[in-house]
Amino acid sequence: GQQVQQSPASLVLQEGENAELQCNFSSTATQLQWFYQSPGGSLVSLLSNPSGTKHTGRLTSTTVTKERRSSLHISSSQTTDSGTYLCAMGYKLTFGTGTSLLVDP
Amino acid sequence: EAAVTQSPRSKVAVTGGKVTLSCHQTNNHDYMYWYRQDTGHGLRLIHYSYVADSTEKGDIPDGYKASRPSQENFSLILELASLSQTAVYFCASSDWGQDTQYFGPGTRLLVL
């Protein structure tokens, strides 16, 4: 079946630093979403980006479909960015295990 | 933004008992999904539906049934709850199969 690998598994930053999260998937993605899961557990869709580059606020996602990879860049990190970032592919969404981000003040 | 609600938000059940988790969406979406999340793992798809009165199996359907009585409502049923079904369950909806999915707040289920 489809597989999604995320790296790094965890990341610690000082506030203001940038973060680069990676997602690699096993087959061509017709749908690719990035989610944020808060420490309390709620899930929020950040970006839907099956190909190319998309920006929203301090987030930039770049997906190279033929190379089966996507990245999420977080600029000028804030303590409120702390949580888990999940990548998911396919219309039925196969999820990776996430990157746990901690931003220290 | 899509509004997806789930009930109950948490539940303690006994092994062998029946559990029903409910999901309601108010944005006229055709697709609805049930996922489970285990500690240290990503979410996995249990069942989904793209039209009322019809459900489809996801990646891990064993031990679960689903019901879609209307476009707005989608239930997940555990006929005989087991310890291994302790998890957080998320419902989601989307306008169509390739569209962004919107998630509910999750239901924490503990089976004792």
C-alpha cells in the first residue's frame, strides 16, 4: 500500500528560527495535504498542495510530484507553532507519523 | 470553513460492549471519513462514505461498522469493543474526493 515517510521525527528550534519539514511518499500523489495537530490533539489543515509551491502566511509548501516528495517551510517560528505536523497523501489520506516541533522562547 | 462535530468527545467502554461514535457536518459535503490515531502513529482510515446510505471500507475496517443515514451524519459502530480499539477517533469531511478534508475535534475512546 501507499507509504508516507516524514523527517525529521522531532525538531527543536529557538523562536525566530526557520524550520524545514520533509515528506516522502511511495506513489504519485493526486492529493497532498499538510496538517497541524495541536498538543491538545485537534487537527487543522494547513495546505493542500499536490504539486508546485504554495504559500500561506509564514508557511511555504513545495511538492515535486515526480520525485514523490513535499516540504513544508515555516519561517520565523513562534512558540505557538509547537505541535505535530502531519503530511498525508491520496484522496483517502494515508498519513505519515509526523514531525514533532518544539519552539522555545 | 467546514464545521465537523463529534460526540461523545470521550468515552470509557467495557470489553465486549457496543460503542457508537457520531459525526455531524454542516457544510453540505458529500464525502465523510473515519480515522483512528494511536499514540505515536499517524491516522489510519477505517471507513468512508461518498453518498448517504452507502459506506466503503478503508484500510483497517475489521471490527468496525459504519452508517451514513444522511448527508450530514456518519456513525462508527464497534459491535464488540476490544482493548485494541482504545484510540482517538477522528471524523472528517470533504466536498469531493480530491478536496481538502476538514476534521472534527476527535473522540478519545478507552476500552477497559
